[in-house]
Amino acid sequence: MISGPTAVCGDSVCAMEEGSDSCPADCAGKVLETTFSFSLGSSGSMFKLEALRDVTVSSLVINAMSRGEGEVKVYTRIGDYSGHERNSVGWELIYDNSAVIHNRRGEPTELGDFNTPVFIEKGDTRSFFVTSSMGVLYEPDTVEGAPFVSDESIVIYEGIGTTEEFSGIIHSPRVFGGIVR
């Protein structure tokens, strides 16, 4: 009899049979980084992610365009942002901090926890829109909506850059520069 692989708590892989409660060593505090390389930037970045298992997104880390203190807002919506780039209806503000200390380009700028963590059920997609008064950096890529990076929990897709909050010029495709926690 041949059996499939079994989950082993402590192997640094959050297997489908494990969770943050049953195996915190493998599943709690997980992060997925897109990139801290950069060649472009503007005031905002929209992207979607897909949950490969039930997950909770608690925070983001951004790649800031300029150093100093500034305001960061993070919005989220169920499903794809496509068709909702210039309209705030259906978006929920989950983070608003006017005193974020932005680090230099290429260095992580920690935002801290969202007001309310965002639960995403396995198989669902969720969009995020990050804006910063100091600007955000990102990379151009190949196809808006194409998978960019994934792990055993989520897939982060190529998105867009924006010059204004729910208005302005849209730059596509762009890869959000940062980390999803």
C-alpha cells in the first residue's frame, strides 16, 4: 500500500492539514514577499490575492518611494479590483495611519496590524489598495492579473499602480512591492 505525504509540524511548511492553532511553528506569522526591487512608483498600488487555504491577512509591509513621516491607507474588497479602480464603493478602509515612518527605497516600511484582520476563505480572492503620501514603489511586469508569487497559503497576482486615491492615471501591469503578513 502506498500512502501520500503526511504533514509534519515543525518542518517549516504550513501543510493543508495544519493551521495556526494546530501547528503555530509552521503556520502562525507567515509572510509572503513580492519584491523590494523597484523601478517605478506612484501614490498607490492595487493587487489581488487568492487564498489556497483559509487565511487571515493581518498587515502589509510596503516599499516606500520617499523617507519620512506620512499617511498610509489600506483598503480591501471581496473579489477582484478590476472595474473598481476609480470607485470607492465596495472598498473597506482597514488601515489609516497619518504617522507612518517610511524607510528608504528598497527597505521594508512596517505598517503594523490592520484595525481588523482580513479573513479570506479557501478559494476566494480579495483585493487590496495601498496608498501612501510618501509614494509606493513597484515593478512593471508582464500581464495584469497573472500570478506573481505564491506559497502553500496564498497567490499574489500582478496588479496596477495609481496616481490618486480612486482616480487619476492607472499604470498596468505593476507588482506590489512589499510583504503580505
